[in-house]
Amino acid sequence: MDLLYRSTRDSSVQVTASQAILKGLSADGGLFVPMEIPALNVSLDELAKMSYQETAYAVMSKFLTDFTEEELKHCIDSAYDEKFDTPEIAPLVKADGAYFLELFHGSTIAFKDMALSILPHLMTVSAKKNQVKNEIVILTATSGDTGKAAMAGFADVPGTRIVVFYPKNGVSPVQEKQMVTQKGKNVKVIGIHGNFDDAQSGVKAIFGDKDLAKEMDAAGFQFSSANSINIGRLVPQIVYYVYAYAKLYANGEIEKDEKINVVVPTGNFGNILAAYYAKQMGMPIEKLICASNDNKVLYDFFRTGSYDRNRKFVLTTSPSMDILISSNLERLIYRIAGHDDKADAAFMKSLSENGKYEITPAMREKLGDFYGNYATEAEAAKTIHDLYDENGYVIDTHTAVADCVYKKYQAETGDRTKSVIASTASPFKFTRSVLEAMGVDCEGKDDFALADELSKLSGVEVPKAVEEIRTAPVLHDTVVEVPEMKAAVKAFLGM
């Protein structure tokens, strides 16, 4: 029996996994969610012996039921190969009383690689499975990491094109250089004057443009998304939480069925939602600790039950979390509303029209799995400094937000449950911010000189992803205003 997916805004819309992956977003603006969260049904002793690839199959086969074993294993083996610089794919490092789950060993040194290495394969298999004749145009907005990871995955993949919008002054220099030097005949990177939320809203508007969809179809194109709203992004992310738990058990760090906490720095809410889904599948996860930076809209939501994006947008040193509209939160809202599509649609309409909504007291009671807090810029910098000073371990700015919030959680609750912290990016992606936090004078040095300095201090080689862009030529220099986004897409497609 296939597991079907329905729209959060209209439960009568039901599609297979491959159709959900192809569509990305439901026509009504809703997100696709599984009709039920499947149980894992694999013993912990079996999981403890599995490689990352085997774990991926054990988890993903439960969600992507219209893929054959051969198809899914082909996608997994094509994704998790030598593109990653360690055979473990997602190693755990014990430091300062926690376990850092390093999710940045892929080709673009950020956690987005974990899902975006496999999404192109899932999408091309889905297209064949559904007899899609059109060329698939991946349209995505990025706060820094998704864009590069998506382009790296889709570059020169037959039958696809990819357009990425990013906030021109809202990403780190290394993030921007990674994007604007991306090769591939089917790739286009466009800066916008605005922030990530502007880029994301612009992309959603293009997706929702029915006249454009007809025009595209006539020209032989159809849109899909590589953003974390795509279920083909979310399902692969569940894998690494299952893998981390199994590895802790295999390494004797936890007893069988001992509960752990999971700490995730999050902006768009997808990464922590994946941990929530892992818990729903039966993994012994106690608290899901949601870490925000100064754009603390999620912190306020967990404290008050009110989601309000009407506030100042703050540019921080953890730019991938500089987000005020956490798109994936909608999947949780739908769930705690009792799978009530009308209620969810009303909340999202209120968010779109008034910039806020407030959940009911009954819904708030269902948020007990979560704890939210935030770290200021100064607190995150101090966390980087202290962890290096005391443990010799260097983390990036986003992971620092998580580690700082974890310490606040412990101080507030006294809970000493063993915890996994999602380490979402390499410190080499944010060299200036990381070195300044460590007390190094960065005046007058470019980001590549700083990468060399960080390598000396940390004892870690400069990653290939940074070396590759050191001298790479800029191939994309288009910057547009938000209202010009649709025209820019059409121009790239020759329409």
C-alpha cells in the first residue's frame, strides 16, 4: 500500500511521493505532508551495524513507497559517494559534553548537501515514473547554502534547469563566491535587492502564477522546487538523526533506547522538523531544542503561541538563519491543528495578509516536544571562542547559535540528557566571523587568506569547496529588483 501525501491547505489533494517531489508545492500553496508518519520497524541492533547508505534506505523506503528498491538504492548510492570527504558521511564529534553531528562533509560544506545531493536523482526518477515530457525548471530562493548545494546537484543534469535567487547583501562572501562561480549550461544565479524573505515570497508568487504555468507548459517547461518545502528535501534529512542515534548506541555512548535531546539551529524549520519526524517514527528523542539567532520569530512563537513576522529583519553572522517566514513550520501547524486543512489555510492567510497568526491553547499543548531559545551575536561569538579555547574544536556561526542555546536550555531546566547538536556548516564558510570570534585580527585580509589562517589554528585542511573558488571566475552577475524576478526567469528560459 503506497503512502500518499496531502496538501496542508486542502486535504482532498492527495499525490504519490514521486508526484509530491515533482510538484514541490501544492497548487493551493500548501505543503505536502505524508498521510501518516511510518514506523521505522528496524531494530536498534540492526541500525547500529548499518552504513549511512543502508540507514538511508531503511528510512526513505518507508516514505517513498512508489520507488522500487532498485530505483531508491540507485538514488542513494549516486548521492552519498566520494562527493563526501568522509565515508561516515555525517560523523559525530564529542566536545564540551555534547555530540556535534557534522553535516558539512559534502561538496558545498553545508548541511544542505545531505538532501540536495540526492534530490536531483529523486527528481529525475520521479519524472520518468510520471511520464513527464516537459523540462523541469528548479526555482529556488536561498539564504546562502541551499542555492549552491542545489546548483551543484542539478548542474548539467539532463532534462532540468535551475534558477536561484539570493539576497545580494545577505550572504557571506564565501557563500556568494560559491554561487556566482557555479558552472553548468542549465544554471542561473540572480541576486535581488532585498532580504531572503523577499526572495522566498517572490519565488512562491511565481509558483502560484497560473497564467505563467500555462505559458511554461506551452513552451515545454514546468516548475519544481529544491527549497526545504520539497518533501524530497525533508525525507533525506530524517536519515541523519536516525543514523546519529544508532552510532551513539553502536559506540557505547548511550544505552539501548536511552533518550537523547536534539539541538538544531534553524530558520526555515525544515531541519528540526526532520528530527521531529524521526521522533514520530519511533526514535528515542526527548526534547527538540530549536535555536534561533537575533531573528527570533520561532523563539517568540514557542514562548507565546503567536507567530509574528512584523519586526525588524536583522543581518547576522549566521545568515542562513536570517529568516522571518519559517515555511516548514506550516507542516507542524497542520499536524498540531489535528490535520485541519481549513484551520491551517486560515493561519497562512493571516500570515500572508497581516504578517502574523496565533494558534489555539489546545495546539500550544501539543508543542511539548519543543523548546525554543535564541543567541545574540555576542553570545554566539563567545561560544565559538570558548569552545576553541577549552576544547580546541572550531564551529561555525550557526552551530554556535545552537551550542549557546543548548547551554541556556541546560541552565534553565537542569536537564543533563545526552544531546546531539546539528553542526550545519563548516567554519571555513564563515572564516571572518569565526576568526574574529576567536580573537584573531582579520583587518585587511581577504576570505581566502583567512581560510589559510583558520586551517593553521584548527589543524583542519582548507576544504576543497573553498580551494576551488579561490581563483574561479564570476559567471553570474545579474541583480534585479523583486518585481523583476518573473521576467528574469522567463529571460533565462528564452520565453
